[in-house]
Amino acid sequence: MDTKAVAQGIIEQAAVSSRRLRELSPSTYHKLTPRNLDMIYFLAEEYLEPFVGLYQQIENVL
């Protein structure tokens, strides 16, 4: 398998996950973006998504 293709696939997955985070929780996204942590969110998205969603709901109430 071509290493460049694998790297591009990982970058694409990170970018798509980052865009989902931006839509789901803009405040969390903006906190992570300055250090490019939004681009590694995809590694734990499956586990963090319920918490990020809950955080966004609480933030909307306040």
C-alpha cells in the first residue's frame, strides 16, 4: 500500500472529524484549534462525542 495514500487518508479523516466537532460544539472546537488539537480529535471522537455533546447542551442552557 502506498504510504502517501495512507497518510492522505488519515489527514482526511482528521479534517472531517474536526469539521464535525466544529458543528457539534463550536466552543470546544475553538479551544482546541490554537494548538491543532482538533486534528487529533478523531482518535478519540467515538468516546468523547457524548461528553462534547453534553457540554454543548449545558453551555446552551447557561
